[in-house]
Amino acid sequence: MMETPAAASCTHRPLLCLLLLAALCLRPGLGLYTVNAVYGDTIVMPCSQGVPNDLMFGKWKYETANNSPVFIAFRSTTKRQVQYDDVAEYKGRLSLSENYTLSIKNARISDERRFVCMLVTEDNVYEEPTVVKVFKQPSQPEIIHPANFLETEKLKMLGECIARESYPDGNITWYKNGNILQPVEGVVVMTLQKVVDRSSGLFTTTSSLQYMPTKKDANARFACKVTYYGPSGQEEISSEPVVFDVQYPTAKVTIKVLSQRNTIKEGDNITLKCSGNGNPPPQEFLFYIPGEPEGIRSSDTYIMTDVRRNATGEYKCSLIDRSMEDSTTITVHYLDLSLTPSGEVTKQIGEDLPVSCTISSSRNATVFWIKDNTRMQTSPSFSSLQYKDAGNYICETTLQEVEGLKKRKTLTLIVQGKPQIRMTKKTGSNKSKTIICHVEGFPKPAVQWTTTGSGSIINQTEETNYIHGSFSSKIVISPEENVTLTCIAENQLERTVTSMNVSAISIPEYDEPNGYDNSEKVNDQAKLIVGIVVGLLLAALVAGGIYWVYVKKSKPLPRTVSHFLNPPSNSYSPNLCPQSDVNGKSEKAAAQNFQTLVRQEKCYFFSLMYVVVCRIFYCLVIQDSRNCTHGRGVYSQ
């Protein structure tokens, strides 16, 4: 049997053995030192007692549960060698330094015990006890066996929270939305269980949670937290949160109209959606449509396409068992427009045309008119059509509250008329004359100029723009003689001709404006001509009277001649200029001859005055009458 180092020392030094025996029995601890170690790390236990100068050797031992010592390491100062006792659980794990610090690798739970450092001199034995505490952090807790769903009004196992391999054992707490769950009988029930692994000495802690949820627990976050002790004190680790599906029955049904717009008009599609506030929500419903006696079974949506105004009404949906329902009212807006007349309408100038634009709508609508892309201030009214009334008319109406509801209809008005001609004349500074032919009519008349007599066509003309059925054509001439110009206007309805005499002599003329009303100036010229003629006639009568007085006073007549020249009122009055014999020899015949001569002279005088007046009247009235009244000389053929 091999002798241990301690036995050999006792053989040679009996006093030393007695001291060791006394140390084992009395165990006079010099102090208590604690070392906190982490499971799996190296435990380092210094021998805090200073090394004496006369130290012979040092030893480390630990105490068992019944306080029996077990030596595990020895170091001699004389032989400078280290010896480790044959203890199975520490084999290969010990290390004793020169200052007698003991290190134990790969700390275990079984290393949590009391170790003693012994320093032996020739005169004394010193002991330094050290208590070792081993700590093991648990794994992160997790919720296992979670429930697929929770139901209101039912107590159900929510899950288990487990924290594995800890030392010392830990404690588990449940949280909902970050708040601690406290046990409530019949609502929150928690059960804690701890299991230790005999081989490792580590604890596994499990807490199960039974929970009765409410609707408010939908989307609630449940988690658990383990609290344990480590080398530095109390610590904790939380699990990942878990959200549970909380199921509850439907308590309310809601129907909605799914639409991109706030209003619905004819032609739109309507999608009805029915929903219940339960979880899971109902998948089928009954839809009640106006005009349908029975409910229509469908999923949570019902679609109607191209709706009409008769779709306006109350819509309902209910659960399949009809236990609850909801309703909504839908208004399908409409807008009708009627234009009378419409399309293309052809009328004659001067006719009347009643126009009516009426609407029928679900709400008050706005109506306005557009003519040739320009908005009108008032509605059109045609009591006597003019060429300017022609054009494209649009009656448009909208419902401002309903997006996209707009209607319009078009009236294309054509105003026709036979050609109407009016000719005017202007005299230039160089005596040239501008003759203008003002033309009205639709379709646009074609204008042609000719000269009377030769009948030649004049091509050098100039036309203005054709606006509202009117335009003008003009020519410029320098006549060397009197000429008559003819303006011919012709369209599909009629051919109209008007002529004007243009004089080559310098007779005062009145140029006329382009307007259609020159009757005032024509009347002034006519009054001037009539005044001249009347003045000449009065002058002729005055001259005749003077001449008569002169003849009567210059030749006193015999009584018989005077008698014949001034016969009684009932006497016979012969012709004004009788052709009788003047060679009579009787007194009576002489008187008659004298009276005849006097009458012949008066006849010659008045004849001459008549010729002069007629010539003047012809020159001023007949010859220039057309120039004075050409505005009234329109005729048709």
C-alpha cells in the first residue's frame, strides 16, 4: 500500500501530526470567503492567508454534506512538488499555483461547496475556508403548445412558458400587452412546475396559462418572463410575444355601398358589401333587392351592373338565419334632356322658330346654351329669323352634385333667303366713281356685273367677307359717257337684278354711305328738283303776266276791238290760236284779225316757255331720276 504525503510526515514528525489532527478536529477557521462562479467556467480560489516564511507545505480540502473532509491537492515547499489526490469528480480539473491558489476548471453544480486552504508550519496550522457558489443562466423562455385560437366566454389553455437549464431555479411571470397577468379565478389560471436534472443539477421551470379572453383581447400580445439569480444578483429574460386569434360571435351586421364616387348615376355599377363584426366573420348573407320578393343568397358582396333609375330604393342584408340585418338607401341619379327642334333645321329669313329645351332629373340641374363654342347669356328666341341667327346651338345640362352626369343636344340652324340687292355710289377726288352692290342672301349668292347696251361682263370686282348672310361687291370706273351698270345676284332660290345710271357730266351728286337706309337723301334730291320746277313755272307765269300788261298798255284799241278783246262773260270764246284770214276789210274783221294776232303772240310765248320748262324738267327729273331713286329700282326676273 502506497504511503500518502501526509502519512510520511506524521511518521517522521509526531508533533506535526498532532497539530494536523487538532486542526481537523477543531477547524479554527480564520474567516469565510465566497467565490461566485458561472457554470462551465473556471473556479479560482486564492488562499488569502499570507504564506508564512517557515511554511512546510499546503493542502486543499472540501467538506462533504456530513462535514467529512476530503483532501484534493498538496504542495510541499521543500520538494517543490504538487500532488493531487485521487478524487474522481476533480480528476484532471485541478490546478494549484505556487501561492497556493486553487483553480477548478469546468465548474459544475456539484462544485458548490465549502473548500479550505491549509498552511502548515513547524509550530502551527492555518486554515482559510472558501465557499463556492455556482450560477447557470436559463435559456430564453418560450411559449410552447400555443392555442390555435381563443374563444370568448370560454376558459382555454393558452400555452406553456418553459425556461430550461437554470441554477438556481427561476420564477416565471405572464404578461399581456406589457402588463403583469394576475391570477383570477375562472379567468386567469397559472400553474408552475420545476424539474431538476439529477445528472447536471440544473432546473427546468414551466408555467402553464389558462385564459378566458374578451373581444378586446383581439391582437393582444402575450409573453412570459423568467426571473433568476446570477453572479451579480437578480436578472430576468423575456420570451418573444405571441398574438392569439380571439374568436367571438357576430353581434352586428353592416351593409355598405362600395363606389369610387359619392353619388351613383344611371349606367354605373353598384357593389353591395355585407359584413358581420364576429370573428371569424360570416361568409354568406341574404341580400334583399327592391322588386325582389325573396332574399338573394350570396357571399359578402353583391354586384349590380348598368343600374337604372328604378334601382333607387332600400337595400338590406341579413345573416342566413335572419337573426340580424342592416339596411341602406340608394339613389340612382338620372338626367334627361329634350331639345325641340334638334338636328339640322332650315328656315327662311323672317320666319319664327320656337325652340324648347326641357330637362327631367333627380335633382335640380343647371341648363346653359352654347352657340358656335361661345356660351350664351340667355336662351335663344327667334321671332323673326335673321342671317346672324344661323349657327350651331348646343343645349347642355349638368347635375353639379353628381360627377360625370351631363347631357347635351345640338341644333344646327340654317337661315335661307333670296338675294336682296342695294346699290350705292361714291365719287373719288379724281372724279372716279365707286359703285357698290350690297348683297344679302343664303346660300351665298354669286354676283355678276354687266353694262347695259354692250352687255359685257365686268370681272375687275372686289368682294368683302361673307358675314351673317351679307357681303358687298364693288367696282371703280371713270365713265366718259353715261353708262348703266347692272348688278346680278343669284343663288339656289332666286336671281335678282338691279341697275344704276352713272353720268359722265359733272352734275352735283350725293355720295351715299354703305348703310341700307338712304331714303332721306333721295327725298332731299326729289324735293330740290320739284322746287326748281315749281320755281320755273312761277317765273314763267310772272313773265307772261308782265308781257300781257305791256301789250295791253302799248296799243290802245278801238272800242270795237276792245269789245272783242274783252267780250262779255257769256260770249263765245274761240280757240287759243285760230288760223283765220287777216285780210278782211270790215272793222269787225280788222278787230278780229287784231285779236287773232294778239292771241298768236301769246300762244307763241307760252309755247316757248312750255318747251323750256319741259326741257329743264327732262334734264333734271327724267334724265337723272334713276340717279336720285336708284335705291328703289330693284326688280326680279
